[in-house]
Amino acid sequence: MTELHDLSAHELSQGYRDRRVSPVEATRAALARMDAWERKINAMYIIDAQGARAQAAASETRWRNGTPLSALDGVPVTIKDNIAVQGLPTPVGTAAGDMSPSAADAPPSARLREAGCVILGKTTMPDYGMLVSGVSSLHGITRNPWNLARNTGGSSSGAGAGIAAGYGPLALGTDIAGSVRLPAAYNGIFALKPSLGRVPIHPPYLGRVVGPMTRTVIDAALAMTALTKPDARDFMALPYQALDWPALLDGDVKGKKLGLLLDIGVGIAPQPAVQATVQAAAKAFAQAGAIIEPVAPIFTRDMLDGVDCFFAARLLADYQLLPPGRQAKVLPFIATWCRRAQGASAVDALRGLNQIMLLRETAVAATKGYDFLISPTSPIAAYAAEQAAPGDDPTKPFDHLCFTAPFNFSEQPAASICAGYDADGLPIGLQIVGHRFDDLGVLRMARAYEALRPKPRPWPEP
């Protein structure tokens, strides 16, 4: 029998409707998992147990009265530190952050609250979201439930770990270069990075999106039905499309042309287990009738150096505004990394931005002629938990995100889904990339692969 904490949001919603399970029971089960796991993985920044129980009781009353706010009413969710939740601080993962309570919900938090979701609390992240790891000066080290000695990835580190551990079926993360997809890969879950502007956020920024992190594709689709609703605060948002996302998931793989991207051109080369797993996924698609063709590398060292320079300068601009006492609280790895930009000029930063725009052009061009691209999400499985980046080298902070970052700057939707495991039992992610604005197409391909892939291993236990 499936444990209550292992039920998907879709299954919970059906259970609420049929009165086989209640939001109060589901919330109690999620909080119990936190009690069992949290001392080991440190995925939660704030647990609002009292507030969650009150929200669950209100949801239970609505279901009993036949007046649920949405299909997600009563579903337990967690929200990443840097997404504002009214009444809770938003320190963006750093001990130097602002600990005053947020005055209002950010757009994604507001949409889930309006849908009746039970907000369990906020998840951990690294300083300023500028690490693809689970190391934070404020939160400490977040660990991977599959192996406590390994990293969760980041920057949605606690969100990824929490989904794997059973902290409710839905988490919200943010992604500016891989920050929902890399934790999805390392923790064996599913995550969608939507097209830029598909999910309204505030403040919007180049490449920055909010995406659902779940165990199943249909749960991400359920979340998108709520998250995509309009919010005037996002001045970069796409026009709203009133879609019933779960109802539109069915799609045929046969005849789809998939570009297989195994060499991105820069950064860490895929480990043999990663390469073999992605090749096996390509074979599964081919056996289902898809057409698979190799794609040439699209990312160069100059482009990666440009990403590094531009974002280091961006953070340095904020870091220098902090008084010395607060600067001293920033994670040393991050402080060292952004201070490298002190020797850069405004022209250097602009050249970095120009390289980002060239990367955008190259990524979009690479997709032309294909329905979708498939690739590793990460070239490696989860590395050591204590490392801010593989090798702990502030001069090479981004060498493991080269498969994900291009599709932030190209504004293309991309998802990560668990495709297998390495010899140590660590999950390996497959990335599926679509054309700009084809978020639904990416979800359809992920849903199809969900049925084609080998049976996933049981979820880890505390």
C-alpha cells in the first residue's frame, strides 16, 4: 500500500474528492516526514506547522462542503527561501540577508495560496542563489536523501531534497541557470523550467523563472494551471493562456524529431554513467517511433566566461552596498567569486552580456529543425555535500551547469526527469528542451518518457 506521504498531488486531489483521505491527514503526514528527515538533510528554512494545520483544516471544510478552491486545494507545498511569502523573511539564503517579514506574497506564492494549497514553510538555498549546491552561510549544508554525504544541487536545494524525502508532493523553486533542474537531477525528481514569463514573478530578471518541482509530470502540470495565472507585477510576463494543463498532457512520440546533445562544448564532460543513461533514453524514444539525430556543441569557453563575468559583476554591485559587517557574513566562496569582478570594467561586463546574448542565439538555432532537444541535465551525479561547487574552486563555479544555463538565456522551456542511477545508486537526470513558449510540449514529452523509462527505484527512507 502506498504511504500517504508518497501520494502525488493528483492522487491527493482525487482522494479528497472521494473522501478517502483528507488535507489534514496529508499535512500531518508531510510534517511527520519532516520530523523524521530534517535533522539529517536540513531542507527546511522555516516550518510553519501551526499555520499549515490551520490551512489544512480550512481546506478539509471546503472539500466536505463541495467548494474546493481548485484541484490543488489542500495539497501540501513548500516554497523556496527567495520567493516571498507574506509574514515570513526572504533572506535569499545568506546570513547577510534581510530578516524582516515579507509584506506580501510573491506572484507564485499568491497563486498557490489562492488555489488553497497548504504552505508548509520555506526551503533552503545557497547565498543569493548563486551556487548550484546546497551550501549556505545562513542555512548550513543541505544533504541529499539518497546519500547524506552527497550534494542536493542548487540553488533550489531544499526544494529538491524535500520532494525526494516526502515533504509534500509540490515545491516551488527558481532557476536562472539550472536551479530547479539540477536539484531535480541529483534528487531523482521532476522539475520544469518554464519559458521566461510563463509563470509571473517579481522581480523578473534575465533568465530567472519559477518552476514546479514534483515527483510526477502530472503534478507539475497541475501546478502550472495555477502558477500561470496573470499578475500585473511581472512586467516581463507572457500573455496568459487559460489552459487545463493536466488534461492536455497526452501526446505521441512517434515521428517527433529529437536532437541528442551529449557534448555541450565546455565544462565538465559527462560521466560514463550519465552518457550511457541519456543514450538509453534516446534509444527508448527511438523505439517508440521518434527520430534521433546528434547535435553539435553549442557552448564555448568565451560564452561561459561571459556568463561568469556578467553575473559576478551583478552580485558585486549588491555586495558592495552592504556594510562591512554584513559583507563578512556572506559565504566566503561567494564573496571570493564576486570580488573577482572588481578588476573588470563596465566594458568587460557588457562584453559578458554580449556573450550571453550570443549563447541565446546559438541555443535557439540549435533547436531549429528539431521538435525537442534531449541531453544530460548535469554531466555528473551528485558530488560531495560540503562542496560549494565540484572542486570547491571559485574560479570555476559554473562548469557543471553548462547543459542547463543556455536554455535560461534563450528563454526556452526545459525539464529534468530521472532517467536512471549510477553505480552508487545516485539519480541521473535527462533534460528535455523545447522551442520557446512550448512549455506544454515539454511536459508532454516528459510524460511520454515517464512511461518509457525503467521503473524508478523506491524513494529513500530516513
